[in-house]
Amino acid sequence: MLATSIEKPFDSPEWLYEIKWDGYRAIAFVENQQVRLFSRNQLDLTDQYAELQALPQSVAAESAVLDGEIVALDAQGRPSFSLLQQRTGIRGHGRRTTPRRDVSVTYYVFDLLAVNGYDLRRVSLIERKQILSRLITPNPVFHYSDHFDDGSGLFAVAGERGLEGILAKRRTSFYEAGRSRQWLKIKITQTIDCVIGGYTDPEGSRQHFGSLVLGLYNPQGQLVHIGQAGTGFNQATLEEIFAGMKTLHTAHSPFQGEVDARKVHWVKPEKVAEIKFSEWTHETSEGGYKLRAPVFLGLRSDKKARECTFADQKPGTPP
């Protein structure tokens, strides 16, 4: 069962609210003190997460079918999708690297589809969760994902703690495969002002440029690459930004160190872009922290490039 995106949180006694865990969705089949884990695309994940083999010991049932999220937590206890990718060795655009087995995972379970041979999918959500909460004994790799009554309050707390967002679920809803408006997701986005240090070649039918190459200044006054924004433009903004960058061409990269981008044209670091993004990734062997899912919002003519520093960012910025 999948959720439909909406823009703003709300409060209603007909709904309950949960933390949106930023990980890999997985159905767990528990039987005979063994567990099998399957992804949304029916891929067998069991062998990838050996630590979750102890899960049946914390389920007070002979058999059960659980719905939940496999999550990697950072040092502050926040879900980190980039850490999870490092655990599996999967990077963006289908690229792979050596899996990091030292990154541990936790399975947060939020729904119960069946127990001891009884199909619960036509039982109301609130009843399913009540049964589920009684079946589970939490342990370091297995937790029950609790629910709350205050959607607006939970959304505010999630934002303060740097979480991805929340889910709203109708209390009386049945469990039905596919996307539904009985489950709603409300994501939290962050914004940041970045220095434009270059742009990439366009691909396909795109004109002018493909993406903006972005950076922030570190305490040593060096411009550090933090990612590329390739969405959020229309034809007019593509043309306007490209015209402004053509006068700033330079033969040398303004960034300290290597830049993880191809076919880059460097520009003098004078223009500032406002970018929205979902989270900071964690440091990898390929480079430093990067923005996840950056989207261009507009140019900032009221801010100087040198003001765009790591120290100037909101909570959630990497150390």
C-alpha cells in the first residue's frame, strides 16, 4: 500500500500520523522462527541484512506478515538514505561501489497484514496497529513505529529534527495494494543558498545547460562542491541563467578538490542560487557531503557569493 503526496500537514480525529522513515520499504514474512524480506519490486532482500535474521525472536506469533522500512540511522539517530545506500553499495544513477557492512540497519514496522494464518487486510488500520503493538518486543534492530494524533505538531517536530516528513493514515482504512489517498505523505524540504561554480552540457532536447554545479565556502575560504541542480528550470530561466554565466567563463575550476560531474564548464563564483533539497548525504569515499534531490528555485541577487558558507546554513547542515 502506497501513499499519495500532499503539500501541507493537517489535523483530524479520523486520521493518525506517523514518522516517514527514509529507507527501503520491505515486507517481512515470519514463519518457523525465520524471516524473509522482500522489496516493493518483489526482490529478495533477506541475505543483504543478516542482522535482521533475529527479528522472529521479537514477534509473539507463529507466523506473521509485517510491513515496514529498513533504515540506517546517523550519529544523531536520524534516518539517512545515503548511509543506507553506502550499506548496499548503491549510488545514484545505478552506480555501485563497495558495500559498507559496518553500517547497521533497523527495521521499523508499522503495519500487520496477517498473523497466525489470519488475513488482516480487511481489518481497520487502527485495529491492525493495536494487534501489532502487542506482538512486538523491541530490540536494537527491530522497532514498532508508533502513531500520533497531532499531525501539525508531529510535522513541526519532524522538521526540527531533520526528518524527511510524516505520513497521515485514515484510521478506518483497509490494506489495499497500490497508491491510495487513504495514506498521505507530507515531505519536509529545506532550502539553501549556493554558489554557482559551473554548469554541465545539456542532454536530449534541453537547451543551454544541463545542471548547475553548486558549492559552499568552508572556514578556510575554499569553495567546496556540494552537488548539481538539474531541475526546477523552464525555458525562460534556462536562457536567462545561461546568458549571465557566459560572461563569467573561466578556464580553471573555482572548487577546492575534484568535482563529481561530467562535461563541466567553469564560471567565476559570483552568482548565487536558492536551492531546495531533502537532506544532506553522508561523507563517502568518493568525496564530501552532497545535497540530495536539489531543485533550483531562483537566483539571489541580494546575496553575495562569499556569504554562502557552511556556517551560515540552517540546522541539518553537515559538520
